[in-house]
Amino acid sequence: MANQTADLRALSDDELAGRLLEKKDDLFKFRFRLATGQLDNISVINRTRKEVARIETLIREREIALHEGKA
């Protein structure tokens, strides 16, 4: 997990936003496949949800740091 977070921290703001959209789209597709009975491994939903949360946390940390730097 720490390695994933370190990899995400190395990304720029635009890359993080793109990764967030990608993961949210993946999550939608996984949920759709679950509803239609096509998803074999349901653990991918939890992993994707946690990765979305990780990315959103990093984006929020950067927003706070930017705001505190201006104050």
C-alpha cells in the first residue's frame, strides 16, 4: 500500500485527475458486471474503491497545502 501511495504522490495534478476518472469508470464497469453476473472476482470492487479514496485524499491534501501556502 505504501508503494502505491508513493507512486501516486509522484504524479502531477492532471495525471491524478485522469487516474481518478479512470478508476471511477472502472468501478462503474465492475458494478455493472456484478449486477449482470459476469464478475467472478468481487474483491476488485473493494480494491478500486480504496484506490479512488487514496487518489481523492491526495488531491485534497494538495488543495489544502496550496491554500495554506497562500494564507
